[in-house]
Amino acid sequence: VVLLQVGWKTTREYYTFMWAPLPGDPHGAATTQQQIQFKAYYLPKDDEYYQFCYVDQDGVVRGASVPFQFRAETEDDILVVTTQGEVEEIELQNKNLQKENEELRASCASLQKQTMDLQEQLSKAQELQSRFDSLRSDTEKLELELQSLREENKRLKDLDDCREPELLQLKAALGQIQSVTSDKECLETKLKTALDQLDKLQSQVLNYEKEVENLSHMDQDKTEQLESLKEENRQLRVTQEKEQNKDPEACMGYLKRLKAKQSLSLSCVQSEQQEKLNLMKDLEEQKLSFQSLQAKKNEADEENQKLREENDDLLRQLLQTREVSSFSAASQAHAPIPAPGGGSLLFGNPYCGANLEAGAASVSKASIRKCPMCDDVFPEDIETSQYEAHVQSHLLDCPLCNETFEKSNKQVFEDHMFCHGLE
């Protein structure tokens, strides 16, 4: 009989063993009960699980007990002896108690589930209550804002009735500015066309000058060839005079060939000279057309300058009118009142740089804090330098004449710089 720890693989892993005695009648058919006793000294002292195995003489396991533990003996251990009926009654009570326990567990689980559902509903109710409170506060704020907006709207309507004559004057001034701007755009288009033609004529003049220079070099080469031919002719005449008595017929033939060659060279030189004269004539005509275009450009510049001055005067009048209206509005209320329809036209002229800065400064002094370029609205407490820096970020300054252009009209700025390059 071998004592093995649970989880053993071979019987050689035994903790201890005892030899079982042979029965008195080994060949008898009757069942014989025998027992052996292990000494406590050889038994394990830990809390691991063990089991007894019956091993025969060949080392084959013939039987095994259920796993068990070794515990130290205590004085409280008692032995209770009961009858079979009491045992059955106790087992029946245990079954009833187990059944009641299962029912109580199921009831407890259902109660826990109901408690969780109630907690979820309670959390949702609390969330809805908080949302309701926030919505109520938002509604109160919106009602207050609506009341203030109604009062502001009523005040603006009253103020608008008083400003109708000023608005009519502003609309008339804006109409004049629009007409001047359209005239300026037409002149800019004409000026651009004239500049394109001027570029083409300049390129043609350069090409003609190169051709004239090439023809001059060719004329010089032909002249040198003609001089060399004349020198050769002179030498041949001297040779002819010397050899006139020797072979007159050969000399005459050679002289004829030489004259034919000289006449051919003269005809080539004359044709090249005629071509040079034609090119010089075309060059003079191109110069005359260039001068006429330059005069037209000067006239367009003068007319553009007049329109610019007229536009500056109209803009100055418009700014003065807006200063008066904004001052009256600021004295009645603190809220800014933007002028209708004037945002995109008030600073629409790209050539009025100084007046544009003056207009931005006058508007910034009043309660109006709206960018004339991008329509961005600024708070009243913004510094004037920040407002002017924002307006200046939309502009391009000419480094030569200090004129100011909008960044959206970059092509006009480039044409302006090109005109400086021509000067």
C-alpha cells in the first residue's frame, strides 16, 4: 500500500509505503478484510492532497483511494453516531435547505438586477434633471438677450429714421465713386493694352537693331572684299600691261572673267545695301510708333491722375460725412452701427493709399470696428495700432512712389512697378 501525492505519474514517486500481509486463505472464495497501520512519524505534515494506492507484486496499481489531507488531531473533534432514519431526515432537510437557498439566490439575483435597473433609471433621471436645469438657465439667458435685442432694434429703427438723409448722401457719393472706379478700370485696361503693344514694339526694335548690326558687319566684309578685288584688278592691269605683247588673247579672256566676277560682287553689295536701307526705314517707322504710344501713355497717365484726384476728393467728403454720422451715433449709444453698402466701396480705390490710411484712422476713432477689406468685426476695446495693422496687412506699398494697392489687385501693382521700370 503506497502513499502518493496527488499528481503522481509513477509509483516510484511514493512518499512512504507498507507491505500488506497475505490473507490466511489466499485461494478462498470468501472476502477477507485486513488492515495495516502507518506510523505517524512517517506521514507528511503539509496540507497537500494524498491518496493510497494498492500495488501488486508486478508494480501494477490495482486500486486507489479518494484524495485526502492529513490534519493534526484537536481536542474538539467528536464522533457522532446517528441512525439511518436520522441520516435520511438530515439529508432531506439539507435538500430542502439547498432548494430554499437556490430560490433565495434567484430572488437575490432578480433583486440585484432590479436594483441595477433602478440605479440606471435614477442616473438617467438625474442627468435629465441637470439638462433640464441647464436648458432652463439657457432659456432665461436667451430671453434676456432677446429683450435687449428688441430694445436695441427699436433704438436702431428710431436712429435709422433720423439718418435717412445722410444715407441718401452716402449713396450718391458711393455712386460717384463707382463711376470714377469704372472709368479708372477702363483706363487701366487701355494702359495695359498700350503697354503690351509697347513691349512688342520694343522686342521688334531690338530684333531690327540686331539685323542692322549683322548687315553692317556683312557690309563691312563686302567692302573689304571689294577693296581686295580692286587691288587684284589693279595688279592684273599692271600684269596685263607687262604681258600685253606676249599673249594678248589670254590676257583679254582673263580680264573678262575678272570683270564679270567684279560686277557680280558689286551687285551683291548693292542688294545688301538696299536691304539695309529698308531695315533702317522700318526701324524709323517703329520708333515713330513707339513715340506715339508713349505719348498716348502719358495722356492716359494724366487722365488717370485727374480721376485719382477726383476720387480722393469724393472719398474725403464721404469720410467726413461718416465721421459726423458715427460721432452722432456714438453719442446716442455705445454699440457700433455699420453703414449699409459701404464696406466694399469705401476703400475700393487701389490708388488712394494715404486717404485709405486716413479713412481707417477716422473709422477706428469712432465706434465702428469693421475691416473695410475682409469685413471682419473687432471689439470696441481693441487698440488702434492693432486695427491699423490688420488693415495694412491687406495692402501693398510701392517702394518708389509710396502709393498703396490692395493685395487682391496684385496685377495692378505689378503693372505699376513695370511702369516704374520703363521710366
